[in-house]
Amino acid sequence: MWKLTLTSFAAGIALICMGASRASAGDVPAGQKIFTENKCTQCHSIDSLKIAKVKSADDEEVKDENGKKLEPPDLSGIGKDHDAAWFTKWLKKEQEVDGHKHKKKFKGSEDELKTLTEWIVSDLKYNVPKKK
């Protein structure tokens, strides 16, 4: 009897450990998938999550009213600045920052936008990179 209990216990622990390692190694949050699938990495990096900006040949320069080139920011920690409703308006080009709207209007579905903005305000709230 004790062998059966011990075997069942060991099998249970093994399954839990396998599940935990699989979850930590391969799961990508849905918001992060939407971020990469919608090519947000053409302009933005997220250093805290090791997501690099992917430069493309057809990148347009964005300039302010004085002709100064504007660099899209790294988004590490950006979720602490606003709530999901604000980011929704920003990504729909309904919100301005310093007289500028987001360069590109989000083209995904409303559900994708909701998932993306909720990910921004949760996962990108505390992931601030250390200063170099």
C-alpha cells in the first residue's frame, strides 16, 4: 500500500515539475504575441523583456515641429504611466503626447487591442531596465 502511495506521490510531483518548467520556458503572454505579430518591434524595443527593435529598410523618420528626429521609446516600464483606456486611445490615434499621435493606428481587432493594452499595463508596469 505504501509503495502505491509513494509512487502516486512521486508521479504527481514529476507532473507538477514538468508543467512548471514548460510554463516558464515556452509560454509567451497573449499581449506580447500581439505586440510582435503587429510589428510593434519595427519601432519599439522592450529591453526589460529582451525584445529588440527590428529595423526595416522602409522605416520613416518621425520629426517634431522643429525638425528634430523623434526616437520611439523603449517600452520597459511604460505601463506605470497610464491605464489601459489611455493606451487604447493612443493606439487608435485618438490621444496625443506633446502634440503628437502614435505613428501607426493599431490594425488588429478590438479584442486584440484590449489584450495588448492590458498586457502593457500589467507586464510592462514594473519591468524597468537597470541603468547602464
